[in-house]
Amino acid sequence: MTTEAPWRRLVAEFLGTALLVTAVVGSGIMATTLSPDDIGLQLLENSVATALALGALILIFGPVSGAHFNPVVSAADWFLGRRTRTGLTARELGGYVAAQSAGAIGGSILANLMFALPAVEWSTRERSAGHLWLGEVIATAGLILLVFALARSGRSAVAPAAVGAYIGAAYWFTSSTSFANPAVTLGRAFTDTFAGISPTSVPGFVLAQLGGLLLGVALLLALYPRGGQAADQVLVPHTPASSPATGSAAGGPEAEGRQQQ
């Protein structure tokens, strides 16, 4: 994990998650304004903006905090790295989840204010159904598998493009339009717009995402048994201040024995 001061990492997670939710909600509002009669075009506009914004935010904040922006990614990072002492500690996990959740709420409020809407307007969009929960399980499991497979195989440098592309695609191939993020799900309850989700629907989505976390970790361990040894390379490679930037800093085999934090 990055050697940045803990408070800088929390600020990065807060800002990154806030801006991600601002992009999701803001592009949804703009999409309904520009294409009021075409739901398919609205979803296209929303998904493209979200995918591009996510890739850019990973590039901005990745070197500081790892650019998790997602409690399930942080939880997987802690779980997979706990034995090899890579990735997050339990205390850091708590801080990340708090920062991400607060950031998601703030990002939704910011998007509402930018479009002259009430700062907080609880969503009335119900999203409670078994097929939607199944979509969230699949979307979340796929995200976990992608992120940690990239780290384990030494390809974290392509994470901004790969993760952005996956989320953009998952908008279309999952029934739930791929929230895949408990913090973002919480934040989207604060806006009664295209991207919103009713507060009563949030618990079901979060439980499905936790199910996706378990499935994703199980698949990862089946395919990459030593995946936890690269937990400190999520989502982008980090180079310790005391080491030169070599191939091992990108999470390749040379880096697997490195223990930090």
C-alpha cells in the first residue's frame, strides 16, 4: 500500500468517491435533460460519463490511496492481504469505509446543487427485486475479480482503463445497471433523479453486493491462490519511497514477498 500519510489517503478516498458519485448523478441529470424521451440514450450517456470519470479519478487518486472508492474493494483488500500483511489493516479499512460513505453522500449533494435541485431529496425510485439483486452479485463479483486479477498478474497500470471499461459495460449487461458499490448505493439514495435509488431499496442492494464480494473473493482464490500477496497493488501500482521504481513495484512476481504496514 502507498506510504502516504493516513489522513491524505482518507482525503483521497473521500474526494474520489465524492467526485465519482457526482459524475454518476450529474450525468444522469444531464442525460434526462438532453434526451427526455429516450431511456436507452439516457443510459448510454450516463454510462459513458461514469466510465470515463472513474478512469480519470483512479489516475488522480490512485498514487495516494489506491483509489478504492468502494467498501467491497477495500474489504477484499484487507481480507486477501491480512496473512501476508499487505493491503489495508482492519483499522485502515474502517477509515476507508467511513471516508467513502461520507464522500458518496457529499457527491450526491454536490450534483443536486449543481443542477439547482434541493441539496437532499430522497429518491423514490424503487429497485427491490430478486433479478436486480442477482445483477448486483454478478457486477460486484466481476469487479473484485478484475481488480485483484490485474494486481496479481502485474497489470495494475492498466486498471484505470480496465475498471472504467468494466463498469461502463456492466451498466448494460446487468439488470441492476451495476451499482457494485455500497457507498455509491448509499449516496444515490440522496437524489430523486435518474441515478437515484429509494432508501428502502438500499439494504437489499448492499446485501447483494456483499454476496458478490464473497463470490468474487472465492473465484479469485480459486484462480489466483496467492492473490493476497499483491493486495498492496490495488488499484494502481505503488512504489515505496525507499525503493527505486522497478518492475517489482508494478506488482510482478518480484513484489510478492514484500510486506508493508
